[in-house]
Amino acid sequence: MDGALHVLVVDDDPDIALFVRTVLQRGGMAVTTCAAPMEALALAARVEFGAAITDIEMPGMTGLEFLDRLRQLRADLPITVMTAHASVDYAVDALRRPTSSW
């Protein structure tokens, strides 16, 4: 993709996914969005992404479970976790997850 950073955005809310995509594209990044965590994991196994952004509250799999599974596929991938539901405990749990790229 012409050297642009390719970002995977995972969010089940189409409005949020569109907003994040628009902001990133305006910043010159290539963006792929997925609404379902399992679909995103399958895609991440096939496509080389430079970063990922995921919601923390999704049906079928939490963002933290998704984070763990994505780390198994790509331990070096920078991942940003976002949420509209503020929770200090969740944020601390996300930060404590093992990673080799922080």
C-alpha cells in the first residue's frame, strides 16, 4: 500500500469505525476496518498491518481477549485499545498484558 502505515481498526460500532478510519486516512494512513474480532484475527493472520486499534467492548470477545489473541499472532504489533466506557480496572488490566513491543 504505497508505503503508508496500514492500520487495522476493530470496532462493532460503524460510526466509531468510520470516524477513526477518516481521521487516520486524513493522516495519510491506509485503514482496514472490521466489526467482528474473529474476522479481524483472520485478517491479521493474512495481512501485514503496521498497527491496530481496537474497541474494548465488543460482542463475542472482549477487547482484552482480542488483544491476547492478536499478540499470539503478532507479538510485535503496536495496539491501541479504546473505549467509551471508562474503567480504571480495565485500563490497568490492558496495560499489564504481556507484550514485547511496549
